[in-house]
Amino acid sequence: MPKIKSHSGAKKRFEVTGTGKLRRAKAYKGHLNQHKDPARRRRHQGKGLVAKGDIGIVRKLLPHL
């Protein structure tokens, strides 16, 4: 039986929290920020959690987590 490989792109984009939840980067903060409200920029800071409906997909891409 061949080994199951993790998806290379997903490995770089997701991490597991201490309690086993999946953490992801937030969108809309990469560039063109000068015209965005400071509050809007703050909302997109840091990391978010993967939605319940998407957890199965990410788990399939990362079988060894």
C-alpha cells in the first residue's frame, strides 16, 4: 500500500491549534490597504479558524494532522 501524501499547498496554509482546531490566514489584507479603513485592516489581522463546513476538506488534504 503506498503512503498517503499531504497536499503541499495546504501544508503551508493551515496549522493546528493546541485544542485541535484548524487555523488559517485571513484574506483581504495583502495589498491596496491605504484606502481601507483602519478598523477594517485590524479586523483582517492575525489568523482565523477554518469554518465547520470546510474542516473535512482540509483534513482530507492533510491526513497526518
